[in-house]
Amino acid sequence: FSAMPLPLIIQASEAPHRLLTSAASDDQWSHSLFALIPSWTKKVLFKRESSVNHQLPEDVSNMSVSSGFGITLQKCGVVDVEHDPQTAYITLLINNTNTLLSANITDLIILDNITGLHVQKNSGNKTTGGIQIYRKRFLQGGEHFAINYSALLDAKEMWDGRVLTLPAKLTFRSSSQNKTHLVSLTASFTITEEEKTKISYSHAIHASGFFIAFFVSLVLTCAGFFIVYRTQILKWSFHSKNQEMQHEFNENHRLEHSQFNSGDLFSEDIIMNDQIIDILSFEESGNMRQALEDFEVASLTRADADLEAFRMQICKEVIAMMMKNMVLSHSLFPHVEKRMSSIFKKQFLAMEKEIKEEYERKMVALTAECNLETRKKMEAQCQKARVANEEAEELMKKMNEKPAVEYRSLLDRLHRLEQDRLKRFLLVKQEEYFAKAYRQLAVTQRKELHNIFFTQITNATFKGELKLEAAKTLVEDYSKIQGDIEELMDFLQASKKYHLNRRFAYREYLINKIRLGDTQASALINAAATQISSLISKMERAGHLPESHSGVLLDRAEAEINSVKQKFDHDLKQEKQKLHQKLITKRRREMLQKKEHRKEQLSLGDPFKTTKEVTHYLSHWKNLLSDHTIEFEELTEKLDSEAGEELKELLFSLTEKTVEELKRVQYGVFVQELVKLSVPKMFLLEAVEEHKKEMVVKHEQLEREEHAEELLQLTRQKLSQELEMSLLEQKKLRSWEQSVFMQLLSLPLSLSEAELLRMTQELHCSFSQVDNSLAWPKIRARTLLQAFEVERRDTELLKVDQNLAMTNKQHSKMKKTGSRNRNKIDILKKSLQDKVFIYEESVKDENLDKVS
């Protein structure tokens, strides 16, 4: 992405409250930020005075960049040079209000370079490398997000002509166009320093007395104000300290309760699920399956993240419950439990922060790596296309106009297909990279949690705060409870997989119904349109209509039919837009009601507060999460079904209107014209009646088209069986784990207590990895499928090139130059057609078994 900065010159007096504007380039991927912001904002940003004639000692330039997803990043600012030290007022703005391109984006990370600046007040996390980091989990389409802060310029490091280059980089995930992308944008920002020379003038000595007196009085006045100010500051400070202490108390108190009460994840699920309405409403029929598959991978990835968050929270709360139970059983002093619980909390928070930062670093690094790989591959593809185009230009000089146009059209189509398939391959490959990185971090987090627990037990035992027998009991209970947690997570994961697969099987069924409806609508409209030209041709063949009149009427009929079809397309697009908004509003309303109902259920009793039994606690969450999942899936299927029905009704309503309009054109226009041209009425009536019967038969034939209900039922039965098998296999695996664990503990090994504890810790770290993510199998299968397709295409394309070379060699022996050129053109066209067919052909079902 690229944009050209536009440096501006403004008066220093305006600096603290003014933003510098910038102009983005005319590149197709760059869009001006100011085309997206509200009108009142434009008035502020573009307001300038004509009397500007002094250049700032610091020349600030900035830049806005925009992605193909409608997301615009801008870093802009201004320097106040009238005060010492000089202050820069900087704004970071992320705009997602492009009504045509905006989509919901997640995992926003801003890396803001502040080298050479001393930031005053901001909410970012400053790093040692001169970078401050801002994070935002979610930004909805139609919203913007701004960060403002001020910074002092380092006066010691200033010199004339020094340029501070302070870019800002944004990375985020976008699911626009029903595909998941990790996107990176960088906005440039520079401050150019210029030397400012101050000139002092000599005055009369008597004026010095005035300035001295003025200075003394000013000092005394400031001292008075300072005393009053400090008094107020002490009051405010005391009040703020109380607020901070209260906030800290609230935060600590909140940690004592289950964090499953948070509705943020649920809210994002609601917004994410809106995408199915986008697919059903706006996606082309041929692309619906691909869009649904991409959406499925995004949903599976999201489910993995939610399950991992559940796992971590359950583990932390179980540890807290175990420590409290130790106090109740008089195995641990209350003050020791309080101190250890405090250490656990701090270390868990530090672990989560470290994992989060590591995740962000990995995402930034992978994004840069993938962007570089994509750029290299695309540049190579574009270079290949340029060479082919140059060769084609030379060849087309020897062709006639019509063959040249056909050849050029085929070549452009081939190049588009090559780029599309390459982009698809790179996207799936990048998905695999990110899935691997996420899985590695998830496993690391699980192992680190076990390490924290065992380290604290070891330390407490070494210090004498925890008796050896109590420590053994605690570790035994922990081992048993970890088995229960793994069993719970196995159940939740298998259940989530079942419900998501069931959900997407039903959505695939809906897509098949919509595609069938599109086919039926096109068939009815085309049948009604064909009858008009058929009627005219039939009258001509019967000798009732002269050929000259027939040609005029056929041209007029074509124009009328095109007009009706264009109106149908326009009306369908408009009505789908209205229905889309209605469906989204209804969907969010009902899902938010379900969210409120869930909150009420949670508020009735938090098991973390109401029970001392860990088993009861785990059982409670198993039942609650299972019930919630079932209710949510039932509501989702109901809303999906209603959306599909309303879209189907809309399509067939407009189709009927269009068919009626075509009938009106046939009976009210062309039949009347034929009567005026003396075509026998009886003959016309017979033809019209025959057409009516044909339309009735067509309707009945389309209504008898085979539906996919039976296939849907078979798929659901298969998913139920897979759920049972998955739970059974995972249960066997956990039993084997427990058996191995007990056998190792019972071995006659001469191990110290510390070594035994370390062995137990390693076993838990290993057993916590014996599961599979929901998204990984799907992502891996997509990668293998794409690799297989690439290999198959390369093999087929090589055969085409070899055949072309052999054919060219044979035709080069022809003696007549003209004949040889014509044959060469035909051969090249045939070669392009074969290549286009290879790219458009998908993997056949019988070849899927080869993908392994």
C-alpha cells in the first residue's frame, strides 16, 4: 500500500488544536481518509486562514494509508513551538466507516514509533525500543478509533535539518468478503527540525528597572498561586488515591469470581454470525460454497480461542478453590493461603501478559513474512503476465481484428485465473502458518500454568509454610482434578465441533436451496423471454410475416427483454439491500435477548462462590455451557432458516413479477403488432395458448426438482455418530494416560520428593497436549487440497505446453506463410482455451482420496 504525504505550513498559534491533513495517492488500493470522515470533522480539518506566512521550525508531514478492506490508518500531528520545551500533539486515527468496504475487524495492534519524543500522557504500553503499543480487540464496521497524546521534543538532541521518522504500523484481522485475512498497514510520519534564532535588543537602563519589578511581582504572584494550587492538588491527589484504591479493590474482588460472566465474547459471536446473511444475500451463487468454507474456518478458529480461555479460567479457579479447601481442612494457615493465592494471581497475570505479547510479536513477524512472500510471488506472476502480453501484442499485429480481440480476451481471462488461484493458495498457506503459531502458544500457556503451580508448591514446602504431607495431598488432588478438567474440555470440544459441523451442514443446505432457486428463477425468466422471439420466428416460418418486419420485431423484442431483465436485476439488488438490513437487525435483537437470558442464568448462582466442591463446580459449568450451546445453536438455525425463506420468497416474488411483465410484453405489445401486420388471429391464439401450457409445465417441472432434505438428515446422523465415537476414543486415551501415570508412580524408583514432583509436573505438561484443535484439521485439509490442485494444474499445463510445442514444430514446415499464420493463431487460441479450462476445473470427488 502506498500514499504520498502532503506537508503543510500553518501558524504556530493554531498548533495545539489543529490536525495536519494529507492526501493519499490515486492508487486503486489507497483511498483518502477524508472521504470517509463525518462532515463536521471535515470542517475542522480543512479550516485554514489565508494569512499564513511563517514557517514552523518543525515541519511535520503525515500520511494516511488505506487497505482494500476500507480500513484507513492516519498518523498526523502538529508542533507547538511557542513554548519551551516544544510540544508535539499527535493523533492516530483508524477509520472503518467506508459504507461500501467496511467490515468488522479484530485483534488490532498499533506499533507507534516515538523515538526522540517524551510522551506525556497516553494509554499505550511503552517498550525499550522507542515503540509504544496500543491494542484493541474489536472494531465494528462503521466505527472509528482515535488515540491522542502529546509529547515533548528532546531539546538536547535537536539540530537544524534533523528529521525524525516516526511511522505507525497497524495489524488487524479482517473477515471481509467472507475470507479471513491478517492485514498490515504502515502510515509514515516525519518531523523536520529547523534552527530558530532569537534576537535580543538593547534597551535603556531605566527600562531594566521596569522588567525587574515586573519579574519580582510575577514571582510573588506565582508563589501565591502555587500555594493555592498545591493545596488543591493534595486534595485531588487524596481523592484520586481513594478512587484508585477502590478501583484496585474492585479489580481484585472481580478476580475472586468467575469470568465466564463476561458477555464480550458472546457479543462478538453475534456480530461474526452476521456474515452468513452477507453470504446468502450478496455472494454470487458460484462463490457461496467457498465463502461458507472460509467462514467455517474463521468460526472454528474463534471456537478454539474461546475454549482455550475457558480452560485457563477453569484451571485458575480450581487452584483457588483447592487452596481454600486446604485452609478449611486445617492443612494450611489462612495467612499462608492468602499469600500463595496472591502470588498465583500475580504470576498468572504475568504469564497471560507474556503470552499475549509473544502472540502479538509472532503475528507481526508472520504478517511481515507472509506479505513479503505474497509480494514476491505476485510480482513474479505479474512479470510472467507482462511477458505474455508483449508476445501477444506482437502476434496480434499479424491478426485480423476479430481473432485478435478473442485472443486478447482469452489471455486476460487466463491471467485473472492465474492470479486468483495464486492468491487462494497463499491465503490457505498463511492460514496454516498462523494456526501452527497459535497452537504452539496455547500449549506453552498450558505448560506454564502447571509450572507455576508446582513451583509454588515446591517453594512453600522448602520454606516450611506447607507440610510435606499436605503438599503430597495437594499434588494428588491436583492430579485427579486435572484429569477431570481434561475430561470436561474433551467433552466441550467434541460438543462444539458437533454443533459447528451441524450448523455449517445446515447452511450448506440453505446455500444449495438458494442456488437452486436462482437456477429456477433464471429458467422461468429465460423461458418467458424465449417465447417472445419464438412467437415472431414462428409467424415468419408460417409465412404470415415478411422477413423485413421479422428482423425489426426481433430487434425490438431483444431490447424489451434486456430492459425487463435489467429492471429485475436492479430491483433484486435494491430489495436484497433492504432485506439484509432487516435480517441483521432482527438477528442481533434476538441474539441479544438470548445473551441477557444467559446473564440472568449466571447471576442466579456462581459456583465459584456457592460451592466448595471442585467436582460440583466442574459439573455446573459442563451443564451450563452445554445448555447454552444447544440454545444458541437452535436460535442460530431458526434465524438462518427464516433468512433463507425470506430471501427465497423475495426472489420468487420478483421472478413472478418479471415473468408477468414479459407476458405483458408478449401479449400486449408483440401480439398486437402482429395483428396489425395482418397475422391471422386464430394462429396467434393457438401459439399463445401453447406458450401458456409450456410455462405451466415449466413451473411443475421446477417444483419437482430434487431437494436436499434427505442428504441433510443423513449428514446429521453421521455427525451424531462421529460425536459418540470421538468421546469414546478420547475417553480411552485419557484412561491410558491415567494408567501410565499410576504405573510410573508405583515403580520402585529411588526418587526424592523433589524429583517425584518434577516427574508429575512433566507428565501433566505432556498430557495437557493430548487433544486436537477444532480449526487445525480443516486448515490442514485445505492446505493439502490446494497443494494437490497446484500439482495437478502444473502437470496438465505442462502437457498443454508440450503439445503446443510439438504442433508448432509440425506447422513450421508449411510452405504458405498466410496459411501458417492462420493455423498458428488457431493453435494458440486452442492452447489458451485448454489452460483456462484447467484453471476453472476443480478437484473431482474421485481425486479427493489422493489428498493426504
